[in-house]
Amino acid sequence: MQQPIRRRIRPARRGVALASVTVLALAVTTSASTGRLMEDSPSAAGPVSMARGSALGPCMIGGTMGVQMSEGMPTPPGYSRSTGTVRALNLMVDFSDAPGQGSAMDRLAEFFPQTSKWFRTSSYGRLDYRPESPVPDWLRMPKSFAEYGIERGAPFDPGYRELVEDIVAAADPDVDFRSYDLVNVLVTPNAGPSALDTVLSVTFAGNHEAPVADGVPVSNASFVYSRQDDGSGSYHETGYRVLPHENGHVFGLPDLYTQEGGGAVGHWDIMSEDWGANNDLLAWHKWKLGWLDDDQIGCAAKPGSSEHVLSPLARTGGTKLAFVPLNAKTGYAIEVRTPGGNDEAVCKPGVLVYRVDADVDTGHGPVTVSDSAADSGGCTRRPNVHAELSDAPYGPGETFTDRVTGVRMTVAEVTDDGDYRVHVTRP
């Protein structure tokens, strides 16, 4: 049975609409589609085999039925798998009223190999993202761009359904859709408004009522429009980052910005801010995607005190995440962020503390970062980086306290190896 559809729209500068699937429910949020999850779907993101009865079970929080793209663990089936070799089909499309600018392969080069490298770095090599473009030319759509009725927040039906059907018809002679895990539709950048005015880029994830090609639904597809060019001269280095963000939805990750912008998480996750300097994913998301092993997670579920030695997220190996569950749906995550890897804009290294709520819809603030220096104005002035939270991490001798729950985290020291020793106390 098809679930009710609700729409969520980003602020004008970041407008995107997404349809996401929860375990038994599907809804439209800030980056995906419409449709129904097939129970026998072979595709799934993250550590789906992890059992709640394991030692980490108490830390595997989950949302209630109907939550849109929940932060809960594990990620339900229906999304693209996020480990191993993932084959991404890239199709470049244009329209009679927006003919392709330059060559189609030039458009592809705006995103690759940068996107593949970003995923390889973020996943510690666990995701082998392979972009393929069997059609090297622009695929001209049979209708004008205006006729599809695509605008910010547009639902899947009817415009996107018609567009996907036309893309399939145009590409099918040269493409075996069964060979791919996800689809990237790279639209000529002159179709639609400038991204400085309205971001149209959108992902339809877990959409098994999508049009079928070669016997499989085009159920995980990202559409990228315009260019995220802020005029600072950095587009050539940063413009590709909209695609890792959109593909994050294909792997089951929610939007972390809200209607008010990126003030909940700042630049600490690409699902919050994908403009500006390079940034990584939160450790919670890396665990959710299957990029961290069980022995890299510390679960502080029992009353009392515990010690955790955390390795910087940018380095391979070591414990990456300590989690303090408050109940079955929410808890505090603790990790170390330093410059390195995909984290280009870290101006204050230290221990990042944030609350994860699996019962909050995508785009409504499922993650909230605790600011160790509230109202300081931050430590960066880099363009398109949320300044206030840039100095959020806690340093040696500093303590985070939740006065409501009594949870406390103190940074004891930085070891000679650059790891951070933290003490967690919970009632």
C-alpha cells in the first residue's frame, strides 16, 4: 500500500525535495521520491546484518514507523548499498529550450574523479565508487525543460516520472540499467535557475514505484542542476560536492539542515552544508553506512563512568565513535575532528558532541551539535562555512554537560599519538 506523501522544501538558496523510505513507510522530504519499498529488495546501505541483541544493540537507536529517512540503525533495505563496489550510471541530459553547454563529457568532468575520491577517503576505502558514462553525448529530451514543470520542491509525479521515462527511452539502446546501483542525471547547467537563486538538485531514493528499465526500477537517482558557484573562484575545487551530498540520500542519509539553514550541524557534515570548503560525514553516519567496524564504536549504555580513547576521524583505524543512548530513539555521539582527509575547514580541532534523534524527519533537525563556545562567532571566515559552530569541539579540560539527563563528557587529554582521551559519566 502506498504511504501518504508529504512535501518538504529547502530555503530558497538550498531548495531540494527528496522522497525517503523508512522501514515500512515512504514519504517525500528534502531530497527524494515517491513509491513503495519492495520487501525482497537486495539493496541496502550500512551494517544491515548488525543485530540489536549485540553488545552495541543499546546504541542502535531507531525511529517510529513513518519517520522520513530516519537516523536510526540499521538503515532499512531499498537504498543503494554503501560498501564494496558501487557502479554509478551517469547520464547527461539537455532540452530544446536549454541545449547542452559545451560537451557532455565536460559536464561529467565537473564531478569526477572528485566524487569517487571523496567517497574513497570518507569510507577509508570501503566504498569503491565507480562512475560510468556509456552515453558520452548529451541525451536530448523530447520535451522542453519548461514542459516538465520542474521547480524547487516538485514531487515525483508527474514531472519527474515523465522525465525519467524519457531518459530511459533515450538511453536504453546503449545502457543496461541492471548493471548499475544508482543513477546520476547531470542536467545541462543552463536548465532552470542559477543555484545562487534556487537549488533544484534532488534525489529520489528507495523509490520502487519508479519507471522500470531493463526489468529494474530506477529507484535510486540523483538529479544535479546548475552549478554551485559562489563567485569566489573555488568552483573548480568545490562545485562537485553537491553530488556526494545527493548520493548520501541514495545511501539512506537525511538532510541535516533545517528550514532555517545549517545552524544545527554547521559544516561538520556534508549532509548539512555542501557548498564551500571540503568537509566529511559525522562518525554516526559512517557507522550507519558500514564504514566503521563494531570495535571502532564505544557504547556507553550502562550507568556510571567510562573512558574512551578516540582517534581523529580523518585517520584510518582506532575507535571513532562513543555513543551514549538516552533512550531507544535518541542519544549523544562523541567523536574527534581534526584537519585532514575530507575535513579541510577544521579551525579548532577537538571533540565534537552532538545529539542524534532517530524520531525526527529529514530536514527537521535529526542531529544537533553542541557548541563548546556558544555565541563566539566561530573561528573561520571561509565562504559558505557556518561560522558559529566552527569552534564547537571541546578541548582538553573542557566538559559538556546535559543538565536535563545528567550526561557529562570531559576531555581528559590529547595523547602523544594525537588521540583524545574522554571520560563519560551517565546516571
